[in-house]
Amino acid sequence: MLQRFQHLYSEDVRIEAERRFGLTGVPWEPMTGSHSYVYDYHRGGHAVLPVVLKVTHTLHRTANEISGEQDFLDYLAVHGVTVSRPVLSASENYVEIIPAEEGEFLAWAFRKAPGALVEWTQWTPEIFKKWGAVLGKMHRLSKAYKPSRQPSGEEWRRPHWHEDEYWDFSVATPGVEPSLLSKRQQHRDWLMSLPTDADAFGLVHTDLHQWNLFWDGADVWPIDFDNLQFDWFAMDFAAIIQNVVICQAHNHSLGQHEYWSGGTSMDSQTFLDYFMQAFMAGYRTENTLAPDWIQKIPGMLNRRHLSFYFDAASDDGFRAKSPDAQASGFPWRTLDQLRSEVEHDFWSQFDFSRYS
């Protein structure tokens, strides 16, 4: 995504963003980001405040969408969720708009979450339980959330799942076979048939995998709400399960083990049982997901797996790689392997009835 607007970006944009959030002259350290330029700061004043500054372009998000993200984060923080609270600009705005030669750059900031990413070898049932609890709390609070209104009276509303261009069938998808296009239509038809009552549907993270949370030794801190959208709570489960199961299976295939497993190799269903036992125990301390929705999680997982395939198949650079190169990074699959798994509904093999 950055490639779409990096030719418009300059140090002048960063410096202007610094100035508007009161960060001028503060040493900065760039961090990686796929859709935004991300910087780690310390904000001055009576107390030093670690701050993350992000800058993206209107090609990726609108100012209202980012304000909606910040508004929801503030709502969660006020109600006790361990998330990074927004930092207002000197003009008391969630988002600052910086003109560019084409379009505009958008800057926003929030407190840096304590802790750090957790290596998969350090996963423990305690972390799984806290992970489930924070997700349950977010879902419970999402049920009562109402987007704030900007001065014009419009809501700072995040998008609904079907507004993503992935579901726009008029957009060309070179490299994707007709049978997979048909499967995407089937998924959309299924999703459109699902109820959207408050106990099952709301504003959700959609990407709370292990690389989007910090662990401070006592609590899990969700980060990176860029994909925040109105979707089913079951989709949050799918995003997490897909990533932990694939990661664990890959590392175990290499003969590597988490310290808590004592070197015992677990197949994916066994690991999923181990993970879900602790995760659901934590989730149920904050919220309840009805058994019929837990049964729909494999469908949401197949939906995410299909989107992985679309991303890979539509990428000329990825298709041109050798099979070994394709499988060198997450999700550690060649394009052919991914297509086969999608065609056979890979995630339907897992038994979720035991988690109801």
C-alpha cells in the first residue's frame, strides 16, 4: 500500500505532523507499517509520554474513518479496556489533514502500549486466557457503542464488511480462477443471509492476531485497529485462530516447540483444543457467544483463507516467485497449496462443537 503514495511523502510531511501534535524537535524512530508511516516518540511536558504517530494517505483511509477508529479506542479505554488511548493534536483534533500534491496525508497519534510482542515459543495458557478476556470485553462494549458526531453532524463511522473492495465484484481480479470467483460469491451470499443482531454483530478489530497485541507480563494490549469494521464477532475469532494454528503448525513442522509443551508435538486439532480451552475461559468472563455462532467460525475461517488466496493470486510479484519463495513467509504455502485448501474448505475439518 505504501508504494501507492510514497512518491508524495517527504520529511516535510513528517515534520508538519510532528508540529501539529506537539512533537517538534523530539527524537523519532521509524517503525514498520504496511499502510502507514509509523513513528515512535516521547512527548515532552511535565511527564514524558511514549507516543506513536501514524501518517497515511487518503488513498488508504478518510479522515472520518481514522477519527472513527480513534473515537472507538477512546470509548474502549474509558471503559477499562487495555488499549492505546488517542492523543489529540494541539488543535484538539483526532486527525490532522496535511495537503499533498495529490490528495492529502492524514496524521494521528496515540499512547504507546506497554509491553512487547510475544514470541510464539513464549505462548502460555495465561496469555491465551487474557487474550480471550480482552476480546470478550471489546465485544461486550461494542454492543453499546455509538459513534460520536463530528461538528458537521456526520458520524465518525467505520465501514461495514461488505464495503471493502474485496467484495466489489466489478473490480478485476487477474490470476483468480472462475471457480474461486464463484466461491467468493457463495461466501458473500452466506454472509448476507446471517443475522446482524447486537449479540453477534458490531464494531470489531478483525485482525487481533499475535502480531497485533502486546503483553506486559500481566495483560494483553490490542494494537493496530486499522482494519476496524462492522462485522460478526465470529470473524474476530477466525482472525486469531487462523494465525495461531498456522504459526504453530509451521514451527512444529520444523521440529520446534513451545517451552510449555515440553517438546510434545501437537497436531493442529490438538493445539486448537489447547488454545481454545484457555481462550474461551477468558472470553466467557466478559461475554458470551451463542453456540450456533461458534459453529459458524469455520465458515469465517474459510472466508479469511479465501481472501489470502485472492491477495496472493492477484499479486504479479508473488505469482512470479518460485514455490519455495512463495512458501518462505506467512502463511507458508505455495499458491497451489493455498488454492487447494480454499477449494476444499480447509477449516471445515476442525470440530468447533466442543467449544460451545
